[in-house]
Amino acid sequence: MGRHESLIARALASYGGDTSGVLVGTKGGAARGAGGAWLSDGDPAILRESCEGSLKRLGVDAIGLYQLHVPDPNVPYAESVGAMGELSDTGKIRAIGISNVNSDQLREAHGILGEQLASVQNNFSPATRESEPQLCLCDELGIAFLPYSPLGGISRAGALGSAHAAFASISEARGVSPQQVCLSWELAKSPVVVPIPGSSRPSTIEDSAAAADLALTAAELCEVDADQPGPSRRTSHQHA
């Protein structure tokens, strides 16, 4: 638990440049169960304990963005969200995020936290569009929406072009990757959308970042919106 936080802390410490504009986000509210499976744990005491561990591993006085990993069915959501608010009130975290929520849970959290609620992180990609209502609600409330696995996850990201004809045709016409088209499509949905693609190669990190400068036309956006998920296959392109 927490090894990625330690890795990020070492990377920032060794960078040597200005890191004042870097926002580090991490999560609490999940634990490893038998066999390594992730389990939800929204107990306020556990959230406070997890926050202290993250602060220590990151080597900071306050966490930039601390996110509640997933609603715990065994703990009233208001109690978990309230604990996040208390961590903010005491200066342990600067901004609060929630993750894997439906619209009712998002409204409940916003009612409790108000402007303290900074972001929602839900699964959203061409193959997984069920969170679009939450994206629209974030746009309405002025809350950042952070699509995780925005390219479909490691098993689907490389196959965007073969699974979605619109991505393939637009990428060929524009001379860019289907992954860039995908991220540009998501960015165009709302100013509050901030996709968080993963990558195992520097080249695909740069390719994903270039999507911020790719503006799709209205016709292209309509074409992609209408392109529903289809069969996919694995390739060596290591976006996620």
C-alpha cells in the first residue's frame, strides 16, 4: 500500500525544477482484502489514518487533492464525506475529490461539502459511457470531472482504431493517433473535464498531452458521439 506515493515523492524531490504548479492527487477509503482484492472502507477513522499515511509517504504537510476511493455500502456516505470535510478543515488536505459515484451520491457530497468538493473521478471512455450523467452534473456544479481509464484501460486503449471506426477515420484524416482523437473528444465535452490517461512509455505520454491542442470540428464530435463500442483486440500501443 502506498508505494506509488513514495515513488511520486522521490520523483518530485529529484526533479530539480519548479514543482510549485504540480498537483498531487491520491485516494483513501480502500483496503486490500484476501488475495489482494480491493475492498471499500469508508470508516471515518480509517480515512483519517489513511490520510496520515499518505502525508508521511508524500512528505508534505497537506495533500493537494485527496479523494474518497469508492462509497462503502457498510458506512453511511454522509459520514465518509463528512470525514473528508474534517480533514480539509484541519488543513490536512487542500481539495476533496470523490470517485466511483452515481448522481445521487454526487449531489449528496456536494450538499455536505459545497465548494470544498473539487473533483469527481469516474470511469469514462468510448467503451464505458455510463458516467456521462455525472459528467454533465459536474459541468452544472462547476466541479472537475476526471475520467479514469479515458482510453478504455490497458486492454482496450491500443485498439481504439479497430474498435471504433470514427476514431480511425478521423485520426487518419488528421494525421494523429486514435488516442489523441479520443482525448480531444472528451475534453470537448466540457471545460471541467480533465482526462487522466495512463502510459508505460514516454512517447505515449507526449502523444496524450498533444490532445490538448487538437480541436475536433462539430461534425467530427457528432461522428464520435454516435460511434458505439465494438469488438476490440490487444495491440502493443501502451496507452491506458
